[in-house]
Amino acid sequence: MSDIQNKISEEVKQAREVCDTSGDSSAECAAAWDAVEELQAEASHQRQEKQKTSFEKYCDDNPEAAECRVYDD
């Protein structure tokens, strides 16, 4: 498992403990699950970044290539 997946698992465990202790409708419980949600969003973002196409990689390496230029109107 990746570092972020390990962190998500830890945060889920902690959120469950917090909610069991303070109640499901407490502010602490909501904050704990918000932390889990933020980590999941970051993991999703990282997966999207890793899935670049060959063309995107080419343009990252060669931004001045004719086929990679972006023109503003």
C-alpha cells in the first residue's frame, strides 16, 4: 500500500474511534471524517496526475513543439 493509502486507513480507524467516543453527530466526528475525505481527494488527484497520456508527457518535455503550443485569442 502507498503512504497515502496507509494514512487514509489510519484516519478511518481514528475517525471511527472518535465517533464511537463522542457520538456520531458530534463536531469532532464530523471533523475526523472531513480529514478522511480530504486524504481521499488527494489520493484521487495523485492518481489523475500519474495517468498522463504520451502526448501530455511529450508536451511537458517539449513545450515549444508546434503541436504543444497553446494560443490565446
